[in-house]
Amino acid sequence: MTEMVYGAVPVVRGGEPILPKWWRTVDRWAMSCVLMLFGVGLLLGLAASVPLAAKNGFEPFHYVQRQAFFGGLAIVAMMLTSMMSPVLVRRLAVLGFLAAFVALALLPFFGTDFGKGAVRWYSLGFASIQPSEFLKPGFMVVAAWMMAASMEINGPPGRTWSFALCIAIVLMLAMQPDFGQACLVLFGWGVIYFVAGAPMVLLVGMAGLVIIAGTVAYAHSEHFARRIDGFLSVEVDPTTQLGYATNAIREGGLFGVGVGEGQVKWSLPDAHTDFIIAVAAEEYGLVLVLCIIALYTVVVVRSLLRLVRERDPFIRLAGTGLACMFGVQAMINMGVAVRLLPAKGMTLPFVSYGGSSVIASGIAVGMLLAFTRSRPQGQLSDILGRNRAR
Amino acid sequence: MIRTPLRPLARILDARQKGENPDAIERENKRIRHEQMRDQSRLRAEGRLLVLGVFFFCAFAVIGARMGLLATTDPVEPRAHAPGAVISASRADIVDRNGNILATNFETHALYAQPRNMVDPEAAAEKLVAVFPDLKKERLIKDFTGKRKFLWIKKKISPEQMQAVHEIGDPGLLFAPRDMRLYPNGTMAAHVLGGASYGKEGVHAAEVIGVAGAEKYFDDYLRDPANGNKPLQLSLDLTVQAAAERVLYGGMKLMNAKGATSVLMDVKTGEVISVVSLPTFDPNNRPRPLTEGDASDTPLFNRSVQGVYELGSTFKIFAAVQAIDLGLVNARTVIDTKGPFKVGGFKIGEFRGKNYGPLSVSDIIVKSSNRGTGRMALQIGAKRQQAFLKSLGFFEATPFEIVEASGGKPLLPKRWTDLSTVTISYGHGLSSSPMHLAAGYAAIANGGFQVKPTLMKQTGPQLGPRVMSARAAADGRRMLRKVVSEGTASFGEVPGYFVGGKTGTADKPKRRGGYYKDKVIATFASMFPAHDPKYVLIVTLDEPVETSGDKPRRTAGWTAVPVAAEMIRRIAPLLGLRPAVEPDKEPVVTLISSN
């Protein structure tokens, strides 16, 4: 009985310490893959950003240093985010989403276009911020939250709300115009809706509609037909960015032309962002490209597989949205370079140069890691619950 | 307010009766339902998440495979464009009837610049000016350092120039392959061929489009890749064309004419074997068309089809053969040509006020009597005259296959009065091109069938409907032969070739009405050999004047006829005609007085 004296038994206060728990539960494979991707990005930046620095009159590795600085911030943000609990992530993400949404709405009044014709940035002097980069992961969380809420009994009509929100964002992005990001947002929402249980009939109907619309457009619009024909044609005009990229991949071969020996970075204006994979292919060859692809695959597929076991609908949906968006962005970027997809400017997350982009990616992946942490999924109670339901 | 049903109702009612709080039961029920729903949606989501995972894996695998495929192929320098933007540069050759090349393509290059890729724009500009002295250095520097991303510098450059530009070594100076249209024979048949220039231009190819002549008329055919670059064969004979041009040029200079034209036509097929218009030009370097002044002043003007002239007495034979054809007269019928002969208040006179008196139809042609043909024409009447001339093609532009031919529409009188009938019978009041005249004479030469002048090589006779009886045509030919053997065209005699023909000297009309006294169009319309004509030759000189005598002579007999005779002398052997041995003339008997 003496053992039952107050204080004799250690009180379990909030479980184990944060860091060990984090290390035990976080998806260490995916995290190391992301860190490796960031490393690869720095390595490629050493090659790809030199022409840009030369053009803007900086020392050769100016942009590498910047990228390292922002990348460091991004990694810290990623770690911190991944240590949070899903609920905390959700709360912060919703707040962040609101801020980004307002920022996006105010872009036409306070934004700058940096002479590129599309108003997408806020200039902060030392750096620029693209609100849509931060909006994307935030929106994924908000959409997942709404969808999950709609699954509750007597829950709010979250699907409709999130869809309306999605359309509003897509319209705002399309007006900038930034069709790439708009498509990403739409795609992310679609994936969440798909996993949340979109009716099969609707999916098949949508697919049919897209095919019919495509056929009609191909048959009736010469412009559209030419774009598609140009995309499908075996040969490529060597003077376009695509032509340079294709040639760079061919030049690289299996093991590349050698570090710093590449030529494509000098001819492609977007070598450090949209076509960085071509730089990688030319200088380091197919080997590095396959490594990069494998890293992205591991991150995306592992996250999705871990989410399969997830019981909480919100975590499942939010994680799916974030993982898919991350994967699709990489997929489109590389698919364009090898001409599997029509040309569309899209950065390669973590690898492409870009301050706000890399921080946003860090936060997004941090959220993803927070959602895919292993946590008790009540396997035993599942069985019991099912038994009881019968 | 929507009332949510109490579930499970039985247990809740039971609890109420027992005085327990039913909320706990309801909550419990809700939790169970929620769990069930979650399990259900989780099962579904499991499948869909797996689908997504497999999708991403496959997509990345495909990208990796595609990368591998690309990386293992050899880098080639890609050339082709995307479809839809292809510029077709192929253009078929043009050859003459024997397959000699008249127009072909030659590979050359255009020079263009991409200033963004230039290493040293100013040095490049300086060196470019050294290669091409006609370029302006300041202008080039302005273009190279300005905002332009692309500019053409030269449309055609020679291989030497290309090498020189290569040696400048600036990566921003680039060459675009070009097909250049080349006319290896220079000015020869220039008016028939016309010329070509560039249409759509790209850095990989440029369209070559015809701008005049047969190049434009057959543009679609020549550019159609479906023809497989099969050359376009014309009816022209390069050798004959060369000889004709040479003789005509000499004749034009000798007769001090400002222009000249000749048409040589096969009488049965309508094939134009040679057609010359002088002055000429080089289709390789086509001059710019005039924007003001008289169109006929530019060498681009094609006198053979565009030049519509009053061709004068050459028309008389039409009145004669028609009158014979209609049975109104025969070759020996005598017609009084005494003056005065008034029609519609106008006196019809003869050349230099001569008065021939009664003449046979044959002699009317030989002596070229205006009043004689006028009287025959009145007998024929305006209606029948019009129908006859129309059947010979004098009412329409010739169907000759060059674009300019459609511009050579004959000028007809607005009201066809009796006076018109009479004047047209001797070649005034109706303007037509030498090509028209050739077609008209061909009908007489081939025995009375209409033919259409054509530029295409024919395989056999292309006789149209009969327009006069064979007898009338034969009579016409005999009269034409007599014009040469004993009439106004005596200089046209070419031994062995029995030339027959009719001269025509027409005063040139002034722009504002009336006629020049000292400017004529001299024409000789001929056929050879006259007893069985194979070819019709029309020679027309614009404002000729022959000054070897005391007075300047302008009549066709002194100007156009000798040129035509020389031409026949030169080209008849080329056409494969053998000179016939004329029957020996009767030995001249010299009477010697015996006492």
C-alpha cells in the first residue's frame, strides 16, 4: 500500500520529450530524401546560377550563397513544422492561409511584376515573396479540414465551401496570369476530393468530358491543334528552350560532360529554375537525373503509403494533398524537360533556385512530415469497434 | 428548425421511462456511427491512396525511362520545324521542248543576325561592311546593340561571301539555307519565264513564288510537292529562241526601232516555239515595275501579248479569205478600187494617194489596196465580219499561258459601224496583239481550222473547229505567197522556203486621238513554206525607220520584212525544215537581132 502514496508513481506528463519522440515517429527516409534534394539543388546551383550572376554583375556564386541561406531557413522551418502536432499545424496553416489569401488578393495593388508581365510578387528589397507559393500548402490544409469536417455527422458542407474557395483562388491566379499555379491548386483540390470519396460516376464523367472537349478543340481550333502537333512531333525546333533542353540531355548521356563543362546554362534563360534538370542531365548525366527522380518518388510514394494507415480523415486528406502537390510539381517540371508534357513553367521543389519558393516548399514538406509521423492508429480498437458494429 | 431524430429510439424511450439521461445513449450511438463511417471512408481512401501511389510511381518511372532514352541517343542537330509551320521551298524546274533547262533552283544562303548572341557587335558590324560594302556600319551597330532579337542582313549571298562571314566568327551571325531561282540562260525567254521572288521566309527555308510570266501562271503547279518536282515542259525551243532573239535584236538596232517582238507558232498545234519581246531584262535580277509613265516603256512590258496595236494591212487577208469562203468572190474576181470611195462621210484612201483602178482580189492583196478590201468587207457585212474575227480569237485575250496574256485584251470599236467594218478590214480600228495575229494566220496556214496559242508542249495537232473552207484557206495562202514573190514583201524571199506573208504598216495612234505621221508599227505576218505551211512567224517593229535611202523609210516592206526573212533563214534549218529546190526558172531568152 505504501507504493500508493501520492507522488510515488511517476506521473506521465504529456508523454516523452519532444525531440526523441519526433525522431522516433518522423518519416526519416522521406526527410533524408528532402535533405538530399536540397543538397543536389545547391550542387546544381553551383553550375546553373553562374550565368545569372554573371549577367547581373555579381560574383559567380552569389546565388548559391543566397540559396544556401534561404535553404537553411527552409530546413529549420521544415524541422520545426514537422515537430508540431497535426492540430497545431492545422491552426497555424489556416492562419497562414488567410494571410496569404489576403496578400494574393492585394497583389494587383501592391505587387510588382519585375518586368515579366505578370504581377506575382511582393518586393521586400532584399528578397521577393510570391504569396501563391505559401498559399498552396495552406489551401491544401484548409481544404482537407473542410472536407474532413463534412464527413462528420451534421458537419458543415465542407466540399462546397472548399470548392468555392478553390475556384476563387484559381480565378485570382489566372488573372495574374499564372496558369501553372492555378492548375496546381485545382489539381490539389481534386486529389483531396478524390481521396475523400468522390463518386466514381463523377470521375468517369469528368474524364469523358475532358476527352470530348479535347477532341473538339483539336478538330476546330487551329491554334490548339498546332500546339498539340508541335508537342507530339518527333522533331523539336532547336532554337526553343525545349530544343536546348532536349539537346542538353542528349549531350549529357549516361555520365555527363563533366562538372562545369555544360553549355546549356548559357543559352537557357531559365536554366536555374524551370530547366535545372537539363543542367543536371548535361553536366552529371543520366545518373544524377535518375537519383533525383528516385528521391522525389521515395518522398511521394512513402508519404502516400504511410497515409494509407492513417485513421484521421483530416490528416489523411491534408497529407495526400501536400504530397501530391509536391510530386506533381516535380513531375511537371521534369516531364516538360523530356517533352512528355506541354511546356509550362514550373519550379523543381528544393532543387530550383528561388528564395520564397524554397522556404514555402520547406514549410509544405514540414507539414507533410508532421502528418505522416507514425502515431497510434488504434489497431486493436478498430477490430473491437468493427466487432461491436456487427 | 430541423428536428434531428432520436436514435436509437427504442433505447432512448426505455431510458426516459427509467428516468435516465438519454443524451449519453445518443452520444454513444453517434460515436459508433461515426466510427463506422470513418472505417468505411478509410477503406475507400486506402484503395484510392494506393492508386495515387502507383500513379506517381509509374509517372516518375516513365519520366526516368524517357530521360534514359533521350540520354542514350546521340545528339543530332535537329532541322525540321513543327508541322503546320513548314515552309515548302521545293519548286519544279522549267524546261524547253527538248528538255533544256530554262529555270532551276540553286542552293544559296541568306544571312541573318541574332544580336543577343553576338560577342562583339561593333567589330562584327565593321567586318560585315568590309564584306558587303553596300551595308551601312552605323545602321548595323544600331540594329545589333538595340532591342532587336533578329534581323535579316542579306537575302542572298555567294559562297565566297558566306566564307568571309564565317571568318568573322561571330556566333550571332547565322546563315539560312535558301533555294534561289536561277535562269541559266539569262535574258533568254525572259518575258515567258517572268521571274520569282521569296514569299514566306524562315531560317530553315523560304518559299519561292513566281511573280510574272509562266512562273506565276503555273505557280501552284510548280510549288505542288505532289508533282514530285517533275519539270514543267514548255513548247519553246531554246535554240530557236536564241536565234530569234539575236536576229530580232540585230534587226531592231538596224531599223532604229524602239522595240520589237516576234512570235513563231506551229500552225497545227498552236505551240509557240519562240516568242521574243525587246527590250528584254534578266529574270535573275528582275527590274522594278514602273510606277508612272507608259507601261510599254519598261523592259518588263511583253509586246507579244500585252502590246495591242492596230496591225494594219496584215488584216486584209482575213477579208479576202472570208469573201472567198462566203462565195462572194474568187481570187480572180475583179473589183474596182477607183476613188473616191466614201463610207459614213469618210473618204477611204490608198497608201500615198495611189489609185490602182480595177484589180483582181489576188492583186488587191498583193498591192495592198485599202479600197479593194473595204469593198469586200462591205459585201461581207459587219455581222459576218465580227463572227469571223471572233472565231479567229480577235475578241478575247489570248489563252497563252503566262499571266500577262490575260492583260492583252483586244481593243474593239464601241459601235461597229460600216466605217468600222471597212477600216478593220485593212487593220485599223481594232487593236490586237501579235499573238492574236499569229493565231489568225495559223488558221489560214493549217487549212482553215482555229488554233489556240499555247505554251505547253503538245503531242499532236490541236485543231479547233473549222472557221473557213479549205479552198478559201488555200487561196489565201497563194495570195500571201504572191505578196512575197511579186508584191510589197519582196525582201521576204528566202530561197528554198517559199515564204508567204503580208506586210502591215500602221501609223501609231496618239494618246489624245489622231495618228502620228512619223511613228509606225511595222508588221510582217508570214508563213512558211507557203504551199504546206508548218510555221507562222509574226515580226513587229515598234517605230522602225530605215535610213539607207534618200528618205527615211518606215514601211514594213523595208523594215519588218527583211528582219523576218533573216530570221526564217536562220531558224528554218533549226526547225528541221529542208530547203526545197525550186524548179528552175525558164532560161532567160535573150533576143539577138539577126540583122
